[in-house]
Amino acid sequence: MKKVAFKTLGCRLNQYETDAIASQFQNNGFKLVPFDKEADVYVINSCTVTHQSDHKSRNFINQANRKNPDSVLVVTGCMANNAKDELEGRDEINYVVENDQKSSVYSLVEAHYNGEIFHPSKVNSDLFSYGSTDKGFHTRSMIKIQDGCDNFCTFCIIPSVRGRAVSRSIQDVLDNVKSVVANGAKEVVLTGVNIGRYEYKKYKFDDIVEQILDLDGDFRLRISSIEPDGFGDKFLSLLNHPKMTPHLHLCLQSGSEPILLQMRRMYNIKRFKEIVNKVRSVRPDFNITTDIIIGFPNESDQDFESTCNIIKELKFGHVHAFKYSIRKGTRAERMTEQVDEKIKTLRSETLREIADDVKLQYRNQFIGKEQIVLVEKTDGENAKGYGEHYVPVEFKGYELKKNHFYKVKITDINKDIDPVLIGEQVK
Amino acid sequence: MRSHKVIEIRNLTPSTYVIKMEKKDFTFKTGQYITLGFSGSIDRREYSIYSSEQDNFLEVLIKEVEGGLVSKKLKRCKPGDYLDIDGPFGHFSLKEDEISKKKFLFIATGTGISPIHSFIATHPNMDYQLLHGVRMKEEAYERESYQNNNYILCTSREKSGDFHGRVTEYLKENPVPSDTVCYLCGNCHMIYEAYDILEKQGINLGPIHTEVYF
């Protein structure tokens, strides 16, 4: 039996796409092995959103080649688009597959073993033709509803590597959700590059969310990362639906108005706060997590302070912060006032401390309350999973099973860097 | 990416010009922008579309940037040259249901007037007032395109305009009715300041739309 190993970098959409490709390999007789083990095929689903992601992707290419120089090495994802020439020039890489052709990775490898060598540009380029993710790496079932982005934020390379915004047909999405729920999925996560801009014929994002929520079945819906523009009040009202999980990853990027303008974000701080306050007025413990870019060109101490203040004020459940790095071809590349790396590092440390404090405060409020936890790992008596707020929970119980919901009483919190709620099954 | 033949270059000032190109089957929503560069070149820049949706040509308004790579090269292009266009992009658009019903305030600085020109050329019957902030009178690019009473030229370096000072100073002296729909296009500082002033004058967040020019 041939062995295949995967490494995924970056966003949830990449995770979904890896899950789907991995399922396809397994359905065709491949054995899935960890990336640090010897495999016949290595697939690296890369990211290029920062310098650091490029660096990591290169390291994993080297690692795979060291483990088995005779393996079939496939590099796909955003770095495959952005650094195609460089990657195609490396002898150890067999296939550099751009995002458009990513769903055909298995077909390329299959053809390779049959002695047919195709150039990846000659294979199917359907953005939504991924198969099921039933044998993937995640308990939650991700559903791709959209790809690409037309926002062209000045720092962002994604529109160049993922292409223009395209939405999947609403019927395909609904059929996909029905199918994964029928196969036992308990949590459905919507993914895409900019899902709030979903638009298929007359249907917009709030329409598709409403129709998914109206489907029968014992499942809950999670919205993954979403931009604060592009959706309206109808979507916000759907957040109270019993099937909807109380969590949004709402990308802020900066707490400074001038910086948001220079990033060409399509909202201001007031609008962002309005959304958060509206959501929390109905459900005060609603988990809002966010992304922050540190050291965007022209970011002054005052701008940075505004970002720190809004993190404290809005009490984000988690802040994914990363240092700005120049992406070639973006508008921000040509901005003259780049921030010194040392300042970015200092600001990152300051922000991380604030974000960690706020996260702990947010999670502390669950002690004494109950969570509905979807189990991801268990030995039958101890289990790990996520509650409806997307906060990690570890608990004890009886005959616990993976991919089942359990009501858990939260009794304590483990105060690590990523604090985990501790609890016991409610019988 | 599509190649479009250049029809004409129209110089408006020593540094500002309009490139008129074949439209072919290109469609866009007024207010959107394209990326433009010489055919085959990797150097491209974003420009808002200056012409109207219904024109059978495509125009962009460009200011030559000191030390700029693309705007300098584009200024030297000639009728018959081919330029690569990608797009249209952007969400700086009018709402269909407001166009004939609402009163609009457009605020632009410099070549930020480009998408506003496209709005007005596409919908000439709109009820609007346009504040155009420039340094000198010569930068009132093709002001004859706008109904005279609706166009207010704010000049900051000389007294030759309709108002001497920045658009933000004009706004402070001339408050805007709170039911006005506002579109702001130009440099970041103007947008930031004007936004603040408009909010203080009672304009709600929803009807203020912005597009930053660098």
C-alpha cells in the first residue's frame, strides 16, 4: 500500500482542500502517514500570506525531500501561484499545482504512477470540484462556498493568488451540507476566502446561511473567518438561530482609523464596534475572535495604542496577530514609511500580552456554566473537543465517543498560553 | 487580462492626462477601477474608470507621480499602442435605488474625482453637489463636465477657486443636511477628516462611502 503525507499551511480553506484531497487518496487505497514519516507521496498545501509562511513552506519542501528523495513531491496552494517559477525550477518538486487545479492533485499523482506525466495546467480547473472530506484531518465538516476576493486590501496578496471572487451554486452547497450531515457530521463550517461576499444569482451570504440553518438534522453551523463588510443585519439576526454557534472570526486588522483607510478596508472602527455590540447585545458571551496586522506602513505608536485599546474594549476571545511583511505586487509594497522590524517585534510582544489577558478573562466566564462539546479525541473516559463558542474543553465522562455532542459543566480552567476549560459530563 | 488599443491621450495639465482606449466588450459598474499596464509588462497600477458605463470607449484619469514607474511610462503611450486591462474591481458604487431619489455629496481631492466623473456621466440627472479639492485652479480637470452650480472648486494654494481652502474647511463652514448620501474619494487624510466632520454634522455611517487614493 502506498503512503501519502500532507502538510497544510495557512487558512481554513486550505485545511478544507487538504481534507478533501486526503480523503480522495485514502478512498483510492493510499495510507495516510504523518508528515515527518517516510511516504511515497508528499503534498504541501502552501501559504504565502507572509514572509514567514513562504519560509515555512520552503522548510517543509526540504523536509519532505530529505525523508524520501524518491517520493512524488507536490506543492500546491498560494505559494505555488506566487512563486511558481522558483518552485518549478527545483528538481526535487515533481508538480507545482496552482490553486485553480488543486482539486486534481490526486489525478496527477495517479497518472504519474501510470506513467503518464501531465503538466498541472492541463488538468481540471474547477474550484469547487473537491470530493467529500470524510477521511480528512478534522471532525468538523468544512464546506467550501466561495473562492477568491475582489477587495484588494493594500497589504494582501490573496486576490493575486486565489483570483477573483467566485461563489459556488447554492444548490451544490445545500446538497453538500445534506450529504455530510447524512454521513454523520455534527458541525458544519463554512469556508472560503471572503465568504461574506457570497453571491450566486439572487442569493447572498445571509440567504445561504438561512437556508443551511433551515435544513433538518442534528448539526450545528459555524461561520469561519469573515470580513466586517459585505453582510447586513439579516445575517446578524441569524446568529441567534439555535443551530448557529456563537462564534465569529471577524477580521479587524487594525484599531486605527487612518491605518484601516490605508489598508483599504471597507469599514471603520465605529462600524466594527457596532457589529460586535449588536451581536453581544443578544448574547453577551458571544465569542468574537480576530486578526491583527502589526507594523503596517505608517503605523505610529498612537495607531498601535488604538489597536491595543480596542482589543481590551471588545474583549476578543482570541487575537491572531502577525507582523506585517511586504508582499510583492501589493499597493503597500510601494508605501514608503515601512516600520522597522525591531519595532514590529516589540509591538507584537506587547499585543500578545494584552491579547492573552483578554482571552483568559473571556474564557474564565464559562466556569460554572455549561457547554455543548463536540468530541474530537477521547479514550472513553477523558475527552477533548470544542464547545459551541469555539473554546477548547477537556472533560471526564463515561463511554465517551468521538464526533458526539456532550453537555459539560465547566469547573475550572487550565491557565496555559491557550487556556483550556476543564469540566465534567452532565448526565 | 485583455489588451485594449489606445485611441487618444488628452493632456489636462503638464502632469495630468486622460487615456482613452477601446472598450470592446468590457463592462463595469460606475465607480469601479481597473489595473493598467503596457501589454506584456508586469508593472501595473490601479486607476478608477473616468468614463461612463454607456460610453463606447474606456477612459482613465492619471496624474504622473514624481519618481513613479508606471504613470510616467503611460504618459508616453501613443494612439495605436496596446495596454493590458484587468478588472473591473471595487465596491465604490452607487446604490440603484438611491440614484434618482437621494441628494448626493461627492467629495474628491485631485484625481480622486475620476470615479465621481464616471458617476455623473453615467447618471447626468442625479441631484448632487461636488466638492473638488486641489492646490490650483488648473487642476479643475474638465470642470465643464459638471453643472456649474453643482461643482465647487476648493483651492488650497491660491484664491482662484470657488473657495479658498481645503474641502474639509468648506465642509465645516457649510454643514450638510443629514439625509445626504456622501461619497469620498481621495487621499487618506482628507477622508479621515471629512468623515469626522460629516459624522458630527449628523450623517450616519451607512450613507458615507469611501475610496482611498494614494
